[in-house]
Amino acid sequence: MNNWTGEELAFRCERLSVRLEKLAENFLQIAILSVDVSNSEAVLAIVRESKRFLELIASDLDVDRAFELAQMQRQLSRWHIHWSEIWADDSGRLKISSFAQTWANIIREMAGVLV
């Protein structure tokens, strides 16, 4: 039995393309907000939410795409663990921004809504 919160259950009830788009939007927000050092807490909150979104989406994808999402989740977890050090470094924040932008594009391709 799953121990999902009401919010997680509502997310799971959305169409897959909608869930993927929400995840892509999270990654875009991370990309945008990561350029400013003062956005640490806001970005970290989005990172946490995105890790959960990835988990809630992966089970509805084929193995190759689920693996790709798992790799994203692993990277987000690494950042989360080392957040203070990564965030304090300008190049670390730029790396976060770059990864997040790339991931947003990949997720949008998966959702079939590439813009």
C-alpha cells in the first residue's frame, strides 16, 4: 500500500503529460532562480518537490525513460545533500541552472509538448 499524501495522490491522478509538464516547469524555475544566490531556499524547495514528482511519474513510463528520470533524481539528491557547498559556489549554481534547463527540455520532449 502506498502512503501518499493528498497532494501526491492528486498529482498521480493527473494525466501523465500534465505531470510531466509540471515537472518541466519545476526544472525551468530551478534554472531561472539558480542564477541568484539569494534564492537558495526557494530552489531547494523546488528540488525537493521535483524529487518527489520524479518518483511519482517514473512508474508510468517505460524502463528507459524511467531510468532517465532516476538519473535526474540521483543528481537532485546529490545536490540536496551538498546544498550549502554547491549553492555558495557561482559555478555550482550555474551548473544547476544548466542541468535544470536541459532536463526541462528532455521532460517536455517526453510529454510531447516541446516548445
